[in-house]
Amino acid sequence: MEGDRNLEAKIEILLNVEKQMRQAGDVAGTRKSAIDILQLCFEARAWTTLNEQIVLLSKRRGQLKQAVQAMVQQAMQYIDQTPDLETKIELIKTLNNVAAGKIYVEIERARLIKKLVKIKEEQGLIAEAANLMQEVAVETFGAMAKTEKIAFILEQVRLCLDSLDYVRAQILSRKINPKVFEADPSKEKKKPKEGDNVVEEPAPDIPSLLELKWIYYELMIRYYFQNNDYLEICRCYKAIYEIPSVKENPAQWIPVLRKICWYLVLSPHDPMQSSLHNSTLEDKNLSEIPHFRLLLKQLITMEVIQWTSLWNTFKDEFENEKNMLGGSLGDKAAEDLRLRVIEHNILVVSNYYSRITLKRLADLLCLSIQEAEKHLSEMVVSKALVAEIDRPVGIVCFQPAKDSNDILNSWASNLEKLLDLVEKSCHQIHKETMVHKAAVRA
């Protein structure tokens, strides 16, 4: 009791000093007296009194913003020294309420929210933690370091993915431009000009820009994985593969390059996939994993692939992916690989034949007629190739359909060629006649 009275008496004295300093406009004095009050409460381990004094000091009439900022920063140092979780949460909430709506402590509020979210996550309240994290829009904070902004947004994305909110995860991920990871950190630090916002140093636990790049692409892989967007997953792994620390360590780049190869062959055929396929084949590191060079070669060579022999060759490698970086390829991956082989074979057939019977096509694809027709129809619908099926006759025509203008232009061109031939023939006949007459006269 005597200790409580002494604490109250000391606080009362310091509150009077703070009032005098504040009314005199003395920034340094007001800041020091406010911090001294908090320090007294902390040393006495009077956590309830500490919370009360923080609120009281922040609400005093004409309180200087420098004093509030110093007070919040000082109290944040006490968070990790609280005796129990309940006291810690109470202190964080008090500081959060004080910092709410104040631009000069927006960075501190973001860090407080992050601490509270971590506690909620440890308690298993993922959805609540995700909603709490989204209250802060750090992209508008001019004084926050770039790496800290990115790290905060990535935490928002991760929590949305953990709570299966994929739509919000995509929206938040678009706040980060991937080009920001290509910036040269040595050129970033410039002396601020007069009038510019001074950017604060990031918190000690914030990763470097290249580490954030890896985290970003791992989160994007998780997002694209839920709808099996293989080409985008491949591009994400390609970006991770380009990180210098990964390229220098074979233990890291070999699993990543394997994933690039797998997701390339799992991706539907289109110009971007074809471009990535060719650029990956030119990679010298591919010689370290010759099995995968063979796999890529097979799917780019215009030859029909036998699914059974391909699967027997690569089944062990496929199963082994679950032990590699990034885990297994997914439940549908084996089915999709077979589908890609069928599509490849149909494209090969369309290159060599202008017309083919459905039965012969099914034989080449090692499928039933119904399955061959189904896969061919799906490719036509997706505009991967042009084909027409005459079902009564059972013939597939791979020649593209021409519109009326093309037919007319072709007819006009053919007619012009015919007239040229007639004219040349008449000229040759006339020439032969003249030569013959000259020979008779002689």
C-alpha cells in the first residue's frame, strides 16, 4: 500500500511537471516527463496504472504529438516484458487505441497490430487474425521502409491463404509489383532532400529484399496451386530460380529446376508456354538432370509419344517430387500429364495429316474413338487447333475453314493465273505459227 501511495505521489509530481512543460510548449521537457511516468509504472510493475497513464497522457488538452509518439515507442519496449499473455494483450490494445487515427504513429500502430495478430494466430484464430491484419493499409505509409511494407503485405496475403480467402489474397498480392524485387539495394539509400519524408529504418526482424522475393513467389505458388494454374506456378519457380543465392547452390537450384520442368510439361500448349519451354531447354544447368532434358525434348519434338513408356520412364521421378523442395505436384498432376501427352499427339497428327479417319486417329493416340473425339473437340473449343469432324463418315479435316472473302480472293487469284497461262499459251502458238510460215517460204 505504501508503495502504491509513493508511486501515485511521484506520478502526480511528474504530471504537474508535464503540464507546465506542455503549456510552455517545451517539446523535449514534455516528452521526458511523459516517458518518466511510464518508466515509473514499468519499474513498479504496475501494468494497470501504466495503461491508465498512457490513455490519460494522450488525452490531455493540447498534448504534443512528439510526446505521444515518444510515449508509444517507449511503451512498445515493455510489451515483451509483460508477466502474462493477458497483460500483454491489454497493453497492445491500449497502445493501439491511442495510435488509431494518428499519422505520426501509424508505423508503430502497424507493428502493434502485427504483434496482436501473431498472438491470435498462436491461439488458432486464423480468420480473426486475417481480418485484424487487413485493417492497416501500409502501402499509404510514406515513412515506412519499403522492405517493411512488403513484409507486412505478404503477411496479409499469407493469412488470407491460411483462412482460404483466395479472392482477397489475390487483391492484396497485386499491391506488390514484382519489379520491386529487381531493384538494386545499393542505389536505394539516398540522402533525403529538404522537405522529403524521412524513411524510418525497418524493424530488426524484417527479411532482406531477396528473401522477401522468395516468400512472395512461394505465396503466389500457393495461390495458383488451388486452381492448378501450372504455367503461372512455373513462372513463379522460374523467378525463384533466378535469385542469386539459389543459382549459386546446387542443393537449392536442382529441386527448383525440376519443378520448372514438371510444371512446364503440365501446362497447356500456348505461345508463352512454348517460349518458356525453349528457353528452359537452352539452360546449361539442365545437363545436371538429363532425365528432365529428355522429358522436355520429347514434348517439343514432332513425334507421337507412347504414354505407357513415358510414364514408366518418369514415374519414379514423379513420385520423388514429394521429397523435394515445394512438395508433391498435386493429386491431378498425373491425369493432367497424360492429358498433355494426348494433346501433344493430336498436334503432331494435325501437322502430318490434312485429313484422317477417326479410327486411325484413335489408334495413333492409343485411345477409343469416343475418347479421341472428346479430346479433339476440347482442343478445337479452346482454339489450340483448327479441325472439323464429319461424324457420319468418320473423317477429321485439319484444314482451317475459310470465310467468304478468303474464298473469293482465292478464286480471283486462281482466275488471274489461268488467264496468264492462256495468254502465254496463245503467244507461244502464235510464235510457232510465225516460225513455221517463215520456214515454208524459205
